Amino acid sequence: MTKSNSRDDLHLYGQMMSPFVARVVLVANSLDITLQPESVPGGSTSSPEFKAINPIGRVPALVHGELWLAEGDVICSYLRDLFPDRDTERADPAKAARGRLIARIVDLYLMGNYVPLIPLRRQTNPDSALIESKVKAFKDGLSILETILSPSPYALGESLGHADCALGPAIDYLSLMMPHFGIPDLTTGHPKLEAWWAFIRTQDQFALAFREGRADLRAYRVEHNLPPLDGL
Ligand SMILES: N[C@@H](CCC(=O)N[C@@H](CS)C(=O)NCC(=O)O)C(=O)O
């Protein structure tokens, strides 16, 4: 495989409305790299052109020279390894590992329980026991996060880290989606999450990422004739 070390060769595919894409953009920012997500080739994640880049058919996908990568958190690790001198979290392996743990909890126990709810919501007679079990598992995920967070004021201390980049876009996105499943506010009853969220959303790079994500989501919902979302 030909190596490429120029950051000009990095191409990120996807849209900011995906919390997985926004995570990569925020991590790149923290490494002083500006990554502007590009539209997926062929116009859709199921197009042959995009599948040639990422056979998983999901965004984000990254192309760097001859390397293609998928899965947001894997892409983040690659960027950190590519620019180790800019990765300040590297100096604190315990904090870095905790950050990856929070990202894993976001992926498996928040997004992982939310995603199966999407088709259920569209069904006329959805399986209410299944919805209940996914919502309960989602709430358990929030409680686990609450035990791990130590906001002061970033998720794991005084400086921005991987945990913030993974959790921020997910909380912004899910706060729009979970009211439909009986969770009107993700932070209620979770004081550490609440304090962190009140802080992080005021930070410029996060506020910008959330604005861009919501603008993408509005356009997507209009294009696909989906009903408007409260708060969007
Ligand atoms: N496990 C993947 C999840 C990526 C994912 O589910 N992406 C969604 C958008 S949020 C996607 O590409 N869905 C298919 C599509 O939009 O066509 C990751 O961590 O990157």
C-alpha cells in the first residue's frame, strides 16, 4: 500500500448530520486539521461508486492515498496516529483510554439502541415490548455514562478530549430523536452529563458542528418528505 502523509490527501465522505461524521470532524479539528466532509460518490451510500470506497456502505468513510477506512472511531484513531505530535491526549494514556471507552459506550449503548428504534417508529403496529427494551437499554447507557464522566469542564478533565468529540454530536442528535421514545431530555437526572452539556454546547467548534448538522438534517427531512422535528 502506498503511504501518503500529506493531510491534503485526506478525503472524508458523509454529512455533518451524522454524529459519526461530526465526531471525525471534531477530532480532526483538535489535531489542527480542517476536514470538510464531501458528498458520497454516486449520490448515495448504496451506490456502486461509494461501495467501491467503503463496502460497508455507511458514512463516515475516509480515503487517504490508497487507503480507505470506515467506522468513525477507527478513522479518529487513524488521524491521531497520523499526527501523533498534535495528539495531546497521547501524553495521558489513562485519559485517552477512558475517552475511547466513552466513545464505545456512545456507539454500542446509545446509538446501538437508538438505531433499531428508527424502523419501529415508522411501523403502524410496532412491537411495543421491543421498543421498551431498547429504550430501557438506552437509558442504562446514559446512566453508565453518568458514572464515568468527570466534567471539569470537559468530559474527562480540563482539556478537550476524545470523549467530548464522540459524545457531543451524539447527544445533540439524540436530543432531537429520543423525545419520540419518551425521553424528552437526555440530561435530566444526570447532573454530570447536564453540566458537561451546558458547557460543551457553548464551545465554538461544537456549536458550529451542531449548527451544520442540524442544517443538513433539516434539508434531508425536507428532501425525503419527513415530518418536521421539534427543536430542529
Ligand atoms: N458504526 C458506524 C455507524 C455509521 C452509520 O450508521 N452511519 C449512518 C449515518 S448516521 C449511515 O451511513 N447510514 C446509511 C445511510 O445513510 O445510507 C460508525 O461508527 O461509523
